[in-house]
Amino acid sequence: MSRAGGALLVVGDVVTDVVARHRTPLSPATDTAAEIRTLPGGAGANAACWAARSGAGEVRLLGRVGTDAAGWHERALRGAGVRPLLVQDPDAATATVIALVDGSAERTFLTDSGAALRLSPADWSAGLLDGVARLHLSGYLFFAAPSRETACRALRDARDAGVPVSVDPASAGFLAELGADRFLAAAEGAETLLPNADEARSLTLCGEPEAAAEELSRRFPLVVVTLGAAGALVAEGGTVTARVSAPPVRPVDSTGAGDAFTGAFLAARLAGADPVRAAEEGCRAGAEAVTVVGGRPVDRTGP
């Protein structure tokens, strides 16, 4: 069926980010000076906000949050142009990530998944696909049994409805814990896979991102591997078909750069762009994202 002009539905994580930027190495057993901000985040929520910023006509986000910060997150999403479909969990707090960002803008995450990975099949309905042209699944959903079942059901319903699905593997560390085979089996049927270089290596055991992209594109019709400041690789049918460069910028915080790429890429695809043009848009958004603190494209205030 034709879904031209339809919405983007993102199913994923909504997170409270505590971003701590420290210019000197961490000092064990004592203090390290840092600039600390509390911001709305989450890979799924960030991607949705960047998609809205990048021109997607309607962006919806399904996620699970605790009652502690539900109102704040809903206001932040609406302010970014995203229609929130948030399920409030009475028994778990909103997911929280502590992002430790060093002087080179590289980040390390400490993650408490909280309510995010408690998204259950009862929270999903095939009716959520009404008017949707593309479905995007945050890979974090695949790392816990309830949310993995929800993601698989959403993927299956989307395929039955003729809606293309993209998946962002989300975390090389969590992929290693889950196992590549389990993740790939759960994501089977997706049209597009959007890993970064570390995630692509984890999924294939290939040492070079080019080889990993080629290997993954034998399982998924379209694979785009992000390379940070080096841009992105586009692969289809077992071959790298394009290498896209990223604009040079002075990085401040790499938190959310991949989410920015994903959101802008999906907005471009919704607008009819081919994969290479969409990857170019993604690289531009990713470059912009690293010049600001946090993972969102809009001004924010704490709770």
C-alpha cells in the first residue's frame, strides 16, 4: 500500500541524561572537577527529535518512563516537535544514563535502564502503525526480554503492513552480552540496519568496518555504518556502494551523535532521498550534534 507523506514512528528509550564533562582524567578516590547538566535523552527519543528537526512531517515516539519524570520528558518531546506516546510505569523509575565526557569529547556511559526496557507487548498495538510510513526501533529494546518481544512484534506487524523498518543496534557493550546471533535473529526482517563501526564489528567479528558493512548487507537490504568524524559507509547486496564524509567540526560532546545521524537519515528517506543522500544528511546532523552538550538538537532546561 502507498504510505507517501506518512509519519515516522520511533519505538525506543526515553532517558534522563546526566552529562559530566571533565577536562582532566578522572582521579580515583577523590574529586575531579566537571561541568554537569541534567538533560532529556535516550537513543530513541534523541533520534525522534533529530528527525523532527530535520524536516520529518510527523514524528511519533513510543517509550516507557517512570512517573518520576514523565511530565518533563513529555514537555521536552513536544517542544522538539515530537508526538509522545509515553507509557508510565508505576514500578520503575525513568531510565538514567551518566555520560562521562572527557577532554576529547569522547563519552563513556553508566546506564540504569529503569522503565525503558520494561516496554511490554501490552504497550504495543498494530494500530499504532496507522498513518506511519516508516518504523524505527532503538536497539536498546533488544537487550531485555520484555522489550525485545515488543520490538519483534512491532517489526512483524510493520512488515505485514508493508512499512519499512530500521534498527539501530545501539550498544557494542550490550551486544557483546546478548550475543550477535541473538540480536541478528531478533532484527531479521528489518529493511535498514544503522550500526556504528564498533557495533558492526561486534555483529560480524570483522576487523574493518568496510568488511563488516559488506557482511551485514548480505542479511539486511541496506546497511549504513557510521564512522564518527570519518563519515559513513553505505552497503547493499554485500558491497560498499558509497563512502560519505562528515563536515569537520570542533567536538564538544559526542553524546547522541549517532542518534542525530539516524534521525536526519530517516527524515531524508521519508522525503524520498536515496541512501547516499540520506547518509549525507545524517553526517551533517551528527557533526552538528557533537558541537553541543547532550543528545538533542534544541535548547533544554533541567527538571
